[in-house]
Amino acid sequence: MVSALLFLNLKTYNMDFYQEIQSAIDSALDTQFFQGGALLAIIASIGYQSKSAFMWIWTRVIRAIKYSVYIDETNEELYSAFSTWYYTNSPKSFRNVFADITKGEDGKYKVRLRQQFDLNILRYKGRTLFVNKDRETLENSNTSSTRHLHNYTIYGFFARKAINRLLEECRLIKCNEAAELKTSRGLRIHFNDSSVWDWKRIKRVKAFDDIFFTQKKALLDDLTKYKNNELLYQKLNISNKRGYLLSGPPGNGKSTIPLAMAKDLGMNIYYVNLGNISSDGQLQSYMAEVEDDSIIVFEDIDVLVGNKSDLDRSGGTKDSTRVSFSSILNVLSGVFEPDNCIFVLTTNYPEKLDDALIRAGRVDMHLKIDNPTIDIARQFLERFYGFDPIPLSVDNYQLPIPMAELQDYCIRNSANPYTVVALLTNMTLQGTQTNDKN
């Protein structure tokens, strides 16, 4: 009985509570302030939804009419080509620039201007294009030279065809640069300086017709086989490389022969100075930057790596370089080299070289570039004077002087070849008499 009465009282209390809430709501709805606030809330909700719809429509419209292209330094060829195009076609846009000094095609140093961070507007093919130059900071970079990534963003409205034509012009710029580089191959020497490859132009490069040594025909025959085997090597998945060791006394053309090879084959040529390389990683980075179809030269390799008694196997090479012996071997084995390359090692003392350095696969052909014989001297004099002035019949006699000294004699007696012949005759007679006595 008591429980039933409590239940009825609680029910009655709840009904009264709900009725009071309903009455409060009804009273609020009748007030102007509440009605105005509700109206504002409804309008704000409609406005918010309309703004979202408007932004969605606006985004779709912009997406349909705007065309944008992003170019950064990770694609170095396109980035440099567009930079060239940009400066050529819109030099007045370059208001904020980086300035540095670089070596021009003529070998002279020139001021180079590069666009700094800016937003420029230009007209191209009847369209307005926006070019934004910016850079991205790479937090994980270990070197200052790679700390920032420079980039261009090119965009415009209804400009797809115009921007694509611009990119095609950049492609043609790169093709023309590649063609010019190909025609200049063998006429430039690339050498490692500080942390980059530098180069200088050579005005005169001797061809093989102007170089005289006993094994020239053997070298030319081997180079012909090398050129003809390229497709075969590709088919067999074999690295298309060749290694030559040039040894002999100084002054006989060991340094000239690689240049003649570059000119004859139309290849780039790189002279590696291991003394300027601070680590194995830097050597690998240098090799990664060498272009395909290149000749890589290590001059006086015996000075750098010495012989077995000179080598400290824990360090790898002599104190003149901080590159390990194993890294040099890896380079010569073809681990880091570009496609279609030739290695040339020169030395005055081949007996000092470690067997591992000159084994087959690293050195494929050993050429001794020795002092000229009378027969080689005849070939040179005929080239120099236009006829053969030597009456001697001792063709196999080797002169006691190098080719550079013979050339010097000829230059100093360019108007009187028989003075040179008399000198060579005395050398030959003295040499043969000494051999007869022995």
C-alpha cells in the first residue's frame, strides 16, 4: 500500500516537472529574442552550408581551368633547361637574383645570374603564366650544398597547351646542349677540384696521325674491337668497359694518348686526382657524376698506390691520398663507372704496381710507350718535314732520347732537317758501336 502511494506521488511529480519545462519552452518561443536567435542560427547554418558548397564549386572550377607544373632540382636537366629558357625569354623578370662567377664556353669567367625566390607574370603564346620560384629546406641533409631544394611552379588558366609548348622548348634546349657537348668531346678535360668536376677547353688536341709509338697499330685495332663489341656486350649483359695501362719513360706521349683516344672516339675525358678526394664516398660520388661514353684517366698511378712494400693494407694506399685501395679496385672493376667507358692508367714504373691493380678485367691491355726507334723517328720526321730525310737502314735501333726531345730538336731546326738527321746518325752509330763492343 505504501509502495503504491510513493509510485503515484513520483509519477505526479514527474508530470509536473515535464509540464513546467514545456511551459518554459512555449514561453521562450513566444519571445522575440528567442525567435531572432533561432532565425540567426538557421541563417548561419544555411550560410555555412552555402559557403562549403561554393568552395567546392570554386575548387572544381579552378581545377578545370588551371594548369600547373612543378619543376625542382631533383630533375637537374629539366631544371637547368627551364632556367636557361626563363632567363633568355624573360630577363626583365629577374629582379631578385643570386649572382656567382662561372666559367663560360670560351673558358673565360663570367657573372651568372639565377632567379631568387619570387613570383613573376609573363606572357607566352597568348597566355598569362605565373612563375613562382621557391625553395624547400631539407632537414635531414648532411651538407650545406644539399640543404635546400630549389624549385619552380609554372601555372596559368586555360594554359595547358602553352605550358606544354614551353616544356617542349626546354627539351629542345637540352638536346642542343647535348649536341654541342658531343661535338666538343675530346676537346675538354674534366678534372676534380674541391667537391665538383671542373673543366677546361683544349684548343689543340693531337690525333693519332700526329702521335708516334711502336704499339700504335695494336692500340687502334683494340679500340676498333671495343667499339664494335658494344651490341654484343649489351646482349650478354657485360659491362662495356676497357682498361689500358700505359708505361714507359716520361716524354713519350703517355698523357697525350688518352686525349687522342677521346678525340678519335668522340668521348668525354676525366682526369682523376685522388689527392683531392677526401674519402671513399666522395670517390663514388665523383664516379656517379661521370657521363656515359667517357675516358677516365689515373695518371702516375704508382705514385698514388705504390707497390706491395709501400702499401699499408689497413689504410689501403699511400699517405698521398685518403682513398682506400679497395675503392680504387672497385672503380676499376666497373662497380661505380658509367656505361661504355675506358680506364687509362699511366706509370713510369709498372713494376711497382700491385698485381691486383693490373689484373685482367681491370687492365685489359698493357702498352709500353718507350723511346722511339729509328723507324718511329722516320715516321715523325716525315710528318714534321713532309718527307723522310733519314738515310739510315738500322730501323730497329732505339734512340736514347724520348719523343718530346726529338720533337724539340725538330722545332729548333725546322728549316734544316739534316741537322736533326746528323744528330740521329751520331746517336745511332754510337749506340750500335756500343752494342757491338758489348
